[in-house]
Amino acid sequence: MADKGKSKSDVTEKIVSLSKRRGFVFQSSEIYGGLNGCYDYGPLGVELLRNIKEAWWKEMTYRENIEGLDASILMHPRVWEASGHVENFSDPMVDCKSCKSRYRVDVLFEMISAKVKEAIYKKAVETSTPEAPVNNMEDAEKAFLNDPNIFLSEIPCPNCGNKNTFTDARSFNLMFKTYVGPLEDSSNVVYLRPETAQGIYVNFNNVKESSRQKLPFGIAQIGKAFRNEINTKNFLFRTREFEQMEMQFFINPAEDGKWYDYWREERFNWFTKYGMKKEKLKLHIHEKLAHYAKAAVDIEFEFPFGWGEIEGIHNRTDFDLKRHTEFSGKKIEYFDDQTKERFTPYIIETSAGASRSFFAFLCNAYDDEEVAKENSDGTTSSEVRTVLHFHPALAPIKAAVFPLVNRDGMQDIASNITEDLRKNFKVFYDDSGAVGRRYRRQDECGTPFCITVDSDTLTDNTVTVRERDSMKQERIQKDNLKNYIEIRVAHNSSI
């Protein structure tokens, strides 16, 4: 790779630049200065995102025991009371009055030095009570998160370094609130959903009865979610509007360990199946668990800015279904015909961000690599090409078709090939500039195959197919192109 000496921020900037230049991602409302934390997917981006979602959907629902669902974004407000989002889905935050930086309190604690943490520990010991003793740094962190205002004077701002400049911590609810109907009063409050899972839980009985599924079975959906994040950051990694790909798998509580292990392995393997480098992936097992969880693990990807979660697998026990039973007054349970046992199922959740997965696949595919270049005098030199090594099934454009020159009817043959392939694939036609330059443009788009019509095509009906990763070329019959591409897209096989 030609980029080994580059900093991680350089790589991120290159990916952001490429995303705009080639039409993957644009800043939302850019002509008005943009809206922070919101992005638009351009012509190539919408294809890549669609292909990722399609690959996930087929992986999860093209099986006997998982059904699909598309729940409404707006739901009865009691749903979010039952789930705990109204009461608990908030983050305390502080602002630096000097440099105007804003921090979530839990993130601020992670950013401070060991020396400052020691000062917090000493103060936590001094202010501790018999009901909440402080015996170690973990206890001190709990004390800090419980009442951060006691400790803020000990902490310099990570951005400007000034002390005693933080505002008091205040709660910041992450749900977007709106109103149904003409009156903006408390009786008409609804929320833009902060996650898609609750729509699955409240439809458990509907799906079970209409599909006649028996445990274990799952319900999967892909949909938009919204979070009023305090700090959006790292391009697509943390945004205010995003898509989730979630599957909730309902099981007998006695089998929770088996199914938790099963889905952890299945989901990890899905990313590698579609070209994610294994060395760029790791599992992060949660030691601190959410109140509803018995076990939790994240699949993390090494982004240019560091490791970040792209999917979570959680054993949510029976918490969610019991809460919705309590708040709705409707029983959500399962009766086993064989054992004659009635119980509330446990849930194994797999929750991936479609937008985050998009970013991860984009980072995984990006490369600046040195390749040999043949000069006009017969000598060779090296040049750097920017290329996106997408799995062919995910690539926005599957093939590009070029006439070598715009004469002798080559354009007509190339156009006919393009129209024929477009019945099955996203295909791009390009007759502008030197072929080598056209190759480079398609490399930046991640197009796996480039097809060139030349003078030999006029006599033997063969075309040159150039493969993106190896840059090898071979001649094949133009009538075999559809089958050729189908096989390689399905199996990710190179020439």
C-alpha cells in the first residue's frame, strides 16, 4: 500500500473526499451550509447501501424460522414509556464556557488523564457515604456519573485545557419529539423512534399468529431511527438519522446460551463473507451490562479513527415482552404444545447499523496502491491508483462497458452490451478519454469488471474483460458476459 505512512486522519479525509467526488455521500442541505450529523446518499452511495441491506435481508430472512416486518416510525407514546426510553434515554452533558466544546459526561470521564482520575477518586472518597462507599476507581466512576457536578472543578477541558469552565451537567433526552394532530400539547406527543426493536416486540403476537411460527423464531426489519445526539462525529459513524438492520430471535429461556453463541458466530461470519478483513474485526464482550441484558457482545471494526461498534448481539432476556405486557395489559407469551408450558420468551437480538456498516465496508475497501505503468517508450514505472475493493455483490456498479474508440460501430456494440446487461445488473457506459483513465475512474467507484469492445470484437464477437483487483484481462464471448458476471458476483471469484 502506498498509504502506510499516512496518518489516520489523512485516510479519513481521503475517504470523505472520495465519497463526495464519486457520488457516495453528500452533506445534507450542503447549499445552505449543511445540517450537522445528517448526510445524503448519492447515486453510488444509494446503490451500495441498498446492496448491503439486500445482502443482510437475504441472509436473515431467506430461512424457515425468520419473518420480515416493517413497523411504523411513529408509535404510541406508551411504547417508549414501557421500553424505558422516556425515563432513561438521556445523557447528561456539559459545555465548556471557554471554547464552547460539548461533552457527554461518560465520554468526558474516558477522555481525562490518569492523574485527573486519581483526583476524582480522592474527592469521591471524601464525599462518599456509608450507603455508597468508594473503594476503587470503578466506585469513583459511578460516583462521578451519578453526580458529576461535584467533580467538574477537578477536570480541565480536553479541548482548550482550561479548568473551572464547565457548566453544570444537565440531562439531554436523545429522542426527537413531535406532535400528532393540529394541537401541540402533551396529549398529542409522539416520538421519532430511536430504535427499531420496539416495533418488533409489540408485533410479536401478530407475527406469531399470522405466520404460525413456533419457537425458536425471529422477526427482522430494516428501518430508519433517529437520535438527537449531543456530539455527532467521525463522518457516518455517529449521525442523527440512520438505518438499523435488526433481528429479534425469540427462544425458550432454557436455550438462551446456545442461541446467543450461535448468532454471535453467524453475524461475525456475515461481515467476513462480504469481504471484511478478519484482522479489521474483533469481538468486544461487555462487562457492564444494560439493565435488560444477561449478556452482550459488540462486533467492532477498525475504522481510520479507531475501533468502533458495527453490530451488537444481546441476550435481552424476557425484559421487553414483560414490560409491554405490563404497560399494554395484553399478554405477550408463548404456549408450547408439546410441553404444555406457557412462558414469556427470551430474546437474542442482533442489531447492526446499515449506515455504519456502509462506512465500515467503504473503509475496508479503500486502498491507495502502487501499480506498474507501461510508458510509451516501452519502459515501466509505478503510479498510485485509488481503488475500492468491494465484494462484487456489494459493488454499486457491477460492470462498465467501453468502446475502445468511437468508430467502426464499436459504440453501437458497446451500447447493446450495456442495455443487455442492465436487465440484470447496474452497468455504466463510458466512451470518454483513454481506456486507462476510464479504468481508474471505475477503480475509484469499486466497479469489479470493465468490458472493452475493440477491433477484434468486430470479427470474432469477443471482448476484453479486465478484473478490478488483479487488473488481469481475458477475452470472452460477449454472449457469455451475463453468465460470467453472475458467477463472479455470487462467489466473489477473480479471474
